[in-house]
Amino acid sequence: MLHTFSDLREKDVIDVCTGRRVGYLSDLEIAPEGKIAAVLVSPRFLGSPKSSVRIPWSGICCIGEDAILVKLPDGAGREEKPKPGKGFFGLGGG
């Protein structure tokens, strides 16, 4: 099935590892030989402090009717998890 860039921009981009919505396709990186090297995904909300996430073309798992399923590169676009043993204000806890 063929897709146009404008079709792809309307689909939600979902991280298959977390099930979270990453945002929407905002741009493409084209390699010198003319192949798509990566996609740039921006958050859905305007004014969000997060910048675009670069996802290599090999990280796209599936392009479906309503969504694009991706596997994000390590650490890209994922929320930082709290370190174990640190509670509020570093006072311990879980």
C-alpha cells in the first residue's frame, strides 16, 4: 500500500515498548542516495517543551490505517524514571 507524506502526518505515532503516543510525523530525513533515513516526530501539543524525536527508518515497525508503530531508540522521547531509594526531596522511600 502506498502512502503520501500528508497521509502519514495524520497518523498517531505510538511507541510499541511503552504503548504511549509519541506525537506526529513532522519531517523526513532523506539520505544522499534518495532513501528515507529517519523520521522526525514532534509532540502533539503546541508549545510543548519536548523537541522532535529522531527515529531511524529501521525503527518503524508498522504503518497502519490509524497509527504508525515505532520502537524508539534507547532513551529517546521516554520519560525519565525516578532513581530507586529516592523519595520526595531525597528523603528516602520507594
